[in-house]
Amino acid sequence: MKAIALQPGTKNLRLADWAEPTIQQPDQIKVKVLQVGICGTDREEASGGRADAPPGEKELIIGHEMVSQIVEVGSAVKNFKPQDHVVFTVRRGCNKCPACLAWRFDLCTTGNYTERGIRARHGFQSEFVVDSQDFAIPVPAELSKIAVMTEPMSVVEKAIDEASIIQTARIPYLNKGQDWLSGKTVLVAGLGPIGLLAAIILRLRGATVIGLDVVDDNSPRAKILKQMGGTYVNDRSIVMKDFLVKYPHIELIVEAAGIAALDFSLIEMLGINGIMVLTGVPGDQRLNNVDGAGLMRQLVLKNQVVVGSVNASIDHFKRGIQDFQSASKQWPGLLEQLITQRYSFENFEEALNHHSADEIKVIIEWNK
Ligand SMILES: [Zn+2]
Ligand SMILES: [Zn+2]
């Protein structure tokens, strides 16, 4: 079969002829890969950044955001059958720490987890993949065209879940049986795939959503946000004083920009008792000038929380699928608009290197 293989730590990426995986254990599923998404992690790997080949191997098949269709199941697989659509999760636990033993690999404390397509396990940029049914998330057929975004959706589900859990636990009156997000004002910073998926979840939960980016008002990102009832604010034309008068009670900021200088300035927008959840991973090494004392004063005097969130649990993948279902009913055709570029696997280099101004989600197509 064909696969996109990388020599970790280099820019040597090739379309390789690779041995097709076969079912080795009764609980395994073999799938043909339909689509694989590309994100900043893939681009970082392909430019010589963070990535590891499996032990004893020189190359890593990249790719961690996928949707696929089952071609074969092992003898112990009961809940899946050929033709079903599935998404495989990314992280596998260390099998040692309490978090991993409780199947919360995303909270692994030893750091000895592995990740398909990133760390010590081959990824999904190939024609076929085999994995255990334990890591397969069922996808309704009607979502098969957009389910390639399930992995980034799971990351956002976790981030919003973390904020909800913390806020309802520490501020008891928020917890009245209904979703605490209902009626709250939330700022989403950065309207790439993560930011727009966050806006979808927040709108589904009844929040008022303000989306911040630096694109024009009539760009796809801003338009998609407005279609779901969000308000677009251009960061280039923002006057902080006016913003704070207009939106004095921002109770949650979902950070999805990964730009440290911007993120520090965002904290100023957070309301009393508010929480900010960080999902972006800044790629640069530049030092930032921060008014540290002012920042600390604000966090203390306003009872504010800043929390980071990475990866997701299996339940977050499942919740992502549920929210895709709700979103496609509420805003038909909206999720499809998030996939702005599609490339055949032969053109993987263009998919990884080409950046268009209107880009949101780039995907590689393996099979129809
Ligand atoms: Zn990704
Ligand atoms: Zn662990």
C-alpha cells in the first residue's frame, strides 16, 4: 500500500510503498482510510520538528486526524462490521500511571504515552490501518464526509469540558442542572478549525459567542461564525477600552490561536470569576514582555483561572460525534464549509506546504 512516511527530525517525507497491515489479534479492525486531516502538528513534524518513529524503525507514517471505513473485523469484534465508518483515536496510554489505568491517556503523568502519527506509532496517512476496537469511534454514515474533523473536535470538547467542570465545581450557584454555558458570554480567540469547532459547541450549548481573528469581515472564517449566530471582532481594529465597555462579563475565553503575545493580552478581557482555557501551542521561541505584576494582580483580585488542555478522552470523541449530529441539523451545510482544501495523497507535499488565505481545514483523500 501507499503511505506518507517521514524521517523524524528531518524534512525527508516521501510517498512510500509500505507493507499493508493485517489483523493480528481477535479484537482488531482493519479499515480503508478515507480522509486524513492536516494540522499544525503535521506541519511541524514535516519541517523537522517533534516526531518519533516506532522503536527500531527509521520512518514514521504521519497523520492523526482520520475517518475510515471498515473492510475486515477480528473474530472477537461484536459492535463493528465491514462498511461501518469509524474514527480511530490518537493517544495510547503508558499502562502504568493512574490516569492511563483509568483510560484517561490524555492526562498521562509518566509522559510515556504513544501517539499514532506523532510519537512512536505509525499514523493514518496510508491506504489501510489496523487497530483495536477499543480505540474505534463509531461514525454515522451521514457524517462520513465531515468526521475527519472528529479528532480536533475531541480536543475542543475536552477544553470546554475542563472549563465547565472547574467553574461549576468552584462556583456552586453556576451548577443548576442546566449547562452552565447557557446564556454566558464566551470569547473564542483564533478562528481556525479549533476555534470554529469551539464556537459550534458553545453555540449548541446556548452561549453568546464572540470570535476574534485578524481576517476580513467577509472572509470564510468570519462568515461561518456569523452563520451560527456568533459575532465577529477583528483583532486589528480592536480598542481594548471600548471592548471592555461592550463586553464587561466574558466568563470563558477559549484560546485557539497559539500566539503567546496575543494570549497574554486576552487575559485582560476576562471577566470577574472568569476562566481561560488554552489549546494553542506556540511554535516560536521569542521572548514576550509581560506586565507580570499587573497580570497577577488581575488574576487574584478577579478570582480568575487559566488552564491548559491537550488531547482528549474517548468520551470526548463520542461527544464530538454527537455534537456534529446536532450541528448538522441546526446549521445544514455549515460543517462542510470548514473543509476548504482537498488533496489527493499523491499531492501530499502541496497539502502540507501550500497556505491559502481562506484556508480552514486541509485534508488528504485516500479512498472514496
Ligand atoms: Zn491535529
Ligand atoms: Zn500514563
